[in-house]
Amino acid sequence: MAMKTGYRILTAVIFSSIIPAIVYYINVVPYGHDPGDLQTILISLVQFFDFFLGFVCYWLIRNLFSKRWAVLNSKMVSSKIFRFPIDKITKDELLPTEKSSIHAIVNSTVAGFVDLNYNKSSSLQSEIIFPQNEDKKTLIFYCHGFNDSTTKIRYKTYALAVLGYTVFAWDARGMGESSKAGRKGDFQSRNLDAAEIVKFFTKIPHFQEYQFAIIGESMGGINAAYVMKKFPKKIEKCALISTPSIFNETFPRKVTPFSKKAFQRFSYRVRGIDPYPDGEDNETISPYYIFQNLQKEYSEQEWKDYISSRVLFIHSKTDGLIPFQKYEQNASVLQVGSENLVLFETGNHNQNKNELGIISAIDCFLQKK
């Protein structure tokens, strides 16, 4: 969910221009100074750069403390990067030779980079990461958050691979190297893509004896919840990190002008995302309703037996985007115990400095019987 460099620069320019513009106006209009007066212009420019550099210094210092985890040495794991032909798979148009090529990649039976030469508008940039020893026999599907990509989450996916898990991650439509495949705000398509990916992997002979797990962070948690509802018997573990509950309640209807929530909601609207969908559109992208509908398929005792070891919620009390009340809301509909809940005191929405605790909690959860 981190702000991209371009948006940072634009934000810095806008806010750094306000006070210098006011100072320039005061000097020119009330006092009748020449608009082209060099001294007035220089004063305004100096003030602009003072504020602009302040923004730059803030982001540099914040990154210094928040981005503390480096990607682990690639020699500790092996990975394959390829374009996953999601549209052809969805339409069942994959040729036998194409299927064999993908199977060879995900079976780790080919060396080097394999260019499947798929159109960027109909395929998703993907990465499968293999541990040195696959004795844990677990395949994790990792659904990244809004504005993230497989590259940005490698410090987590590689860490999980080092622990012995096979991890498959992909750039969602509109993001990373899948930017031409659709709109990043199309959460419905992201759900369908995630379901097709899981369905495809469950049919690969190499993974027939594997446990399937899915991890979703932030908006990726919507995809993880949807997949679990779609394949309740196939997905044995589901971890949700900083995940929304009821989507159209993520942003209050009335927000304080110029507040963080106001800017976040405005950012959604600019990207063509409706923050207040209704009816089925809202239900299919709201983990609360997804789990509520899943629960209807079980008796009370069956549900308790089913859910007790399958879902893990991870959240931060200081999450400014998805308040921890939403975490409690999700936990309440699932009726899970405290052993399925991890709540950090700090970390905000991006879970800064909680990385070690998150990876450790997920590792313990995946090994829980």
C-alpha cells in the first residue's frame, strides 16, 4: 500500500507550492510589488525548496527505518519467473504443449529462464520459489496488497521458501509487470484470477501430495478469502494480514477534509474504484460476507472443527486504513479462538517492523495440525 515515487513527488510539489504561493501573493497584491520582482520570486522559490526537501528527507528517513528487511540471498532458494497465461487457462484454451511447459517450470525440472511469450494484456507476471528441500510439502499462494508486486514482497516470499515452503506469487492485474492485463481496482477479476490459479495448480501431478495454503495481505486478503470459499476442502490454511472486513465500510461515508482517510478515498476514486459498492458487488469482495456464506454450508460443530486450524488473522492496532475493529469483525463471524489471532501493538497498515513476527506466526500456523 506504499505510495509510489511519482505520487510522492506530485504530493510534495503540491503541498510545497501552497505557502510560497501565498507569500508571493501577499508580497505582490497588498503591497503592490512588481510581479516580476526578482527578490520576491527568489524568496518564494527558497521557501518552495525548503518544504520540498522536507518531504524528501521525511520519506528517506521513513524508508530507512521501515524497509529494514532485505531480500534473502537468492542462492538460499531457487525461483522461476514466467508469464502465467491466465486468460487462456480461464477459457480452457491451453494447448498440451503449453501445459507441459508450465508443468515443467513449476515442477522445477527446467533450468534458466523460460520465455512462454504470452501477450502482456492476457497473462500475469508470476514467480514460483522453491526451497532447497521440499520435505514440508506445502504450496503457498501469496496474494499481494494494493500497489504491491511479486518483486516488492520477495523479502517475505523468499523467507517462507527458506523455511521449506514452495511459494507461488503473481502480479495482479494492473500492477507490477501485469499492468497491461487490466485495472488494479478490479477486485472481482482479481478474485476470479486467484481461483483459476489455485484450480490449475491442484491438477498438477507434482503437487497432489502437497498441502495448499493461501496468504493474503491487505486487499490481497479479499482474494484469499474468496479462494477459501471456492475451495474449502483444497485450501487447508489461510492467513489474512491487515485485511478489510466489509468492503464498503472501509472508508466512512463522512470523512474529515484533508485527513488521511479522505486522501485514501480520493485516491480510490481517481483510480476508478467505487469505495461503496452495493449488494452482490460488495459481498463478493468482503471477507466478512464471504466467510458468513461459507459457514452456512456447515453445522455448528462441523464449522468449529473445520475452522479451528484453518484461518489465521494478523493485524496491527495502529492500522490507519483497516482499523483493528475490522479484524475483530472478521474474527467474530468465523468464531475463531485466540490461537488464531495475532494482534501487534504497532506497525500500521504495512506492518512495518513486524515482519519477523509475521513470518514466525505463519510458519507455526502452517505446521499446526
